[in-house]
Amino acid sequence: MFSVKPPKPTFKSYLPPVQTEMKKMPQVNIKKLEARLLPGEIVVSEVNFVRKCIGMGAGRDDLWGKLICTNFKVSFVTHELPGWQKLQYHNRLLGDHDVPLACVEQLVTVNDATGKQKVLLSNRKLKFSPTELVIYCKDFRIHRFRFDESGPESARKVCLAIAHYSQPADPQLLFGFEYAGKQYHGPSDQMSGGDPGSQLQTPLFDCSSDWDREIKRTGASEWRVCSVNEAYTVSPSLPEYFVVPVSLADQDIRQFSCSFAGQRIPLWCWNHPNGSALVRMASIRNVAHQWMLEQRVCSSVTRSHPKRSDVFQSNLDKSLPSIQDVQASLIKLKQICVIAEPYRESEDKWLSSIESSGWLENEDRDLSCVVSSLVQLMLDPHFRTLVGFQSLVQKEWVMAGHRFLDRCNHLRKSSKEESPLFLLFLDCVWQLMNQFPAAFEFTEIYLAVLCDSMWIPVFSTFLFNCPQQRAEHSQDFARNRNLFMGEEKMLRFPPVWDWSQQFSLRDQALFNNPIYVGKSAAPRVQNGAVKTFKRTKKSYSSTLRGMPSMQNSTGRYGSLPRHNSLVLRFRPESPVQHKAPENALDHFIKDWLSRPADPHGLLLPHLLPSHLQLWRLYFLRWVPELQIPQGGPVTTFYKLSLLADEIEELQIKLRQYSGSPTSGHTPNRPTLSSQQQRMYFRAARPSCNPQQPEYLSSAFPFSPVGNLSHPGALGTPLRKFLSGAKLWLSSEPLVSQTP
């Protein structure tokens, strides 16, 4: 067989090509559009008459405006605001079409005439005039801007400015330093954008008193606050104050610290009511002293236990993936969730791609900060409250020296150090919330907003690798700028927990879970009867204390199978070839999982493949097909919010009728008026019926259609998944959910 080349076409058309229908540029003075600037923010480049592409269609929904690059963000300013945008929550630091420079992952410039494409890097030249700029963001967004009506030189300058300022070479070039210097140490020492009377209730663990309160809360009577690391003389990556056993002297800490990696001596994380403690320890560098140090450390931890129980050690280095493995997993997931080109994969291939990404295979392998945080979250209901969860992150991540600067790659120095460990932790938290929705005071909207805040380089929470780095750079920056520090030792960066910096009190109401069960009552329905499960501290402690040490077990759980499913062993349909005798741990887990979930007890997640789901609100919120009007899980959230508000009003009236105080609100929530405390959104017009919101989508409150620049997902497996299909991994098929 041989192929015959088709003849070349001989017809030549002298008519101009048919232009796709596109919205014409509005007759407004775009040059007068200005970006809203924060303290310390300056405009470095701008270009007029820019078209922001909405979707990949004919361009009827495109927006015209001005593209501005500052030392903080890429801002697109337009007069064209769709009516639904007034229902979207508003970030006080960012506009509807703003992208923080720290959120920029890649910049691609395109020239239509020559067909050239170039990935822009810092301090690189751009030899052609760009007609299009594509911004790929770390939060899965894609922004496309066209310069058909713009000056070519202005377009080139703004593209180069974005590339330069999105890749700073020094931590002090991050916008947070300019913001802190102007906001808190400038001529006017007044906070702008916050609500009057807003108070930060989350402990920052930067002083000994915060640790003292945590010791008292957990009943860790055999542990003490140590100040041996003041001025960071012992370990550069640990906080100045941390908790150690009472029997461990300061002299021993100084002597032993050099033998641990990074001088990171054993750190106390948390105490169980039965006296058991959770301790984090770095690897021992000096092998010759390893046995002696382990015995010394273990003996001090043993003496802190009321029963002098043996210490169980788990070497996470052998079971955890590398940070590169976690980063590679996210990259694969992003390629699946972000449709940047026509989709041609089959349904089976899409499912296998989700599985092969490894993102949902968290199992028992993760870095120590994630492991310790999840253990405390599953054991202590305090950390499932809003303030408690924030204190957990502050204690185990920020003050314990998680390398946010390197893991977020704010300086764009080395991709080998970048890894989405904090996102992985929040995804694990969401999996727990998805299985135990009444056990958490906060919502998945809160988790998504917290993750987005990593890319806003203003908060001290995500700017540094450790407290010492913050202190050194703060002092150096203040000295170079001649800032008056007063009694403060460093620049006053706002923590992310001061949510008034970003949102109004009404917007913060979206953080509150309307079905959260407080400590007052936890009724559950079992076999048609209402029962209340209240485990006392004694019985709860004795139950866990009776569990055998996994170190001394028969080894059944030492190496868990793929997907790490303890529940898999108790499935009745699973064939059992060799039935081993059930030990105490088997019996405890089987008995615990057979009970109704107690939101204030131990949370043991189900880890079958069908139990782990994709976090749609975060990973798929920018997909156009996710914007289903009056659809999706948010409809349930809205109805539950209405019901929760009605119940609260009835409780207030009952208290008024009985003559008891009416202050029955959750103490962790901000004080709101009767209209502000509503957990749902409605239009600002008085004539609007609150029972029927004007706009409600499954991506609420993340519903800016102007940020969606993807081709359609119609006819793809993703479309079937968004329309209600259930995602099952491994060899299990994709099936539709039935009501």
C-alpha cells in the first residue's frame, strides 16, 4: 500500500476572513481606571485597552480594561461588572480580577503573527511584541489577556514587569515587608481595612504564656516551658520557647542539641488525658551517640507518663515520601483538573490518571508536621474548633519551623524545594470533614480561603522558614529603612488568623459550620432511637490506654496494604483465607467503627478507595461547568444555614421567655448584628427575598466567571464527574450516585 498526497488547493479567496463575533471595546475612558493600592504598594507598569478573555469561545463575554502590575499583584481593572458579582465575597486585599505575584506560577507570551511563544523568566529579554499573555496560577486559575488594541511597547513592558516582580531574589523584596513598614511602622500607626473591635483570639505561641496555657489545657503536668533557645542560641529553626519534660535539664538540652539534625531537639506537641504525650524529634546525626541519646530522651519522656509506659517510636523517614514526590503528585493532579487544551482522553484513562497521580493515596505516609497535626485533630476535639485549629497550625507548622518560604517557592529559586505539604494537610482535613461533617466548627470554604492566603505575601504565617528568619530579616529591613521599632523587636506582620484584614464580619460567617455539634449535647439516632453519647474522661482514657502498643503487636499493621484500609479487614464480603485471631487492637477498631460517630470523640477515618474523594471546591472551582446555578452541595449548605439561624432565634426566644441570659452564641464567633450573623448571602437590595438568593452556584462563594479561561469540558469524563458521578479509584468503575 502506498499513500497519495492530496493535491494542493488552487482556489484563492480575495474576501477577508470571517471574523468571530466578539464584543466591541466599550466607549469608556479606560485610561482613567486605577488600581486600588495597599499601604506600601506602588504601580510599576500598566497598559491600556486590554481584553481579558473569558472562556475559549467567540469572545462575547470578554472584558475590556487596564492591566496593571504593582509590587504586590497583577491587577485587571474594568468598568464592566456583571450583576452577580455583588453577591461574591470580597477580599479587602484583592480585587475581583487581581492575582498576587506570589500566586503566579508561569507566564507565557504569544505573538500571533510569528506564532512564537515564550515562557518569561526574571531578567530575560522579550524579543517580540506580545499579542497575548497567559498567566498560570498556583491556585489552578488561568488568565488570558489580549493586546490587540494596546501599544506593543506598553504590552512588552508590563509583561516583563510581571515576570520580574513575581520572581524576587531576596525575602525582603516580598511585598509583606513594604506593607508592614507602611501599615504599622509608618507615620500613621492605624490598621486600615479591619473591623473596629476585632480581637485576635488565636494564640501565636511566640511567648511562654501561650505554651503554659496549652500545658494546663492538656493536663501535661510533667512538662515545662523551656526558654533555653532565647535569641535562638541553641537551634536556629525552633521557636524561642518550647515544651520539654520536667526531668530534662537545660544543660542537657544544650549538650544534646548538636547531635540532632538542625539542632532540633525533641519537641512536645500534645498530651492525652491518660498522660501519653506526642513528641516530634529530628534524626540523630551522630550515629555513635544515637543509642545514648535515644535512651536519655526516651527515659525523660517515660518519666513524664503517670504509669511510666514504654515509648513507642515511629521512624517516619522510612515511610514518608520525599517532598519531590508530593510535588510531582500535585503536578499530575493539576494536569487532570486544569483543562488547558482540547480533552481527548477516554473515561478509563482519566480515572487511571487520577489514581496514578497518587494525590489521594495519603495513607500513613507524610511529613512529621502533617502526621502530628492529624493525630491531634483526630484525638482532641478542641482542634476541630475554629480557634483550636488555628492554634494547631500556628503551633505545629509556623512556630515549629515549617519552611513555608521554600515550600511555597516564594523566591522562585529552586523547584526542588517546592512542595505543597500544607495543601496536602488541608486536603486530609477536608477528607475528615467530609466523613464527619458535624465534628468540625469550620467549613471547607474556610480551608480553601486559608490555602489561598498562602499566596498573599502579607501574613507572617506563610512568609518565613522559621521564627529566627523572620526576626533577622525584620531587623535588617527596619535598620535599612530607618523604621522606628519602639518596644517591638521585629516588624509587625499581621498573622493570617486576623481575618478582618481580608474579610468583613459578614463574610467571615461563611467559616462557621451550621451543623457543628457543640459540647453541650451530641444526640445521635440509632435504630430509630435517639441516644446521647457522652464519654467521660476516665472511660475515654482507659479505652485508649488499654490499646496494645503497635510496637509489640504481631505486625499486622506494621506494613499496611495499598490504600491503607483498616476497614478493609472488616468488610463481610472480603474473602478471608487465613483468619488470624482477633487481638485487642482489631477488636477496638472494629467496635469503634461500628458505633455512631461522636463529634467529640476519637475520629477514625474510613480509608477505602471509595471513601476518599476529590476536593471539588478547591481543585475544580475554576472549571466553568462547576458553576451550576442553584446547584451543588452549596444548596444544602444554604438550607442548613437557614435552619441553623431559625433554631438559634428560637433558642433566644426560649431563653427570654424563661428569663435566662440571651448570650448563647458561640464564644469563638465574632459579635454580629442579627442581620450580619446570617450564614447565607443575598443581594444588598431590601426588596430581595432572603429565601430565594439571586445567585447561588456549586462553587459559592468562589464564583468569579471572569477568572475562568478554560475550554469547555463537555463530552469529557470530567463533565460526567461534575454532573454527579462518583469517583472510585483502582479497578472500581465510575458510577452515578443514586438518591
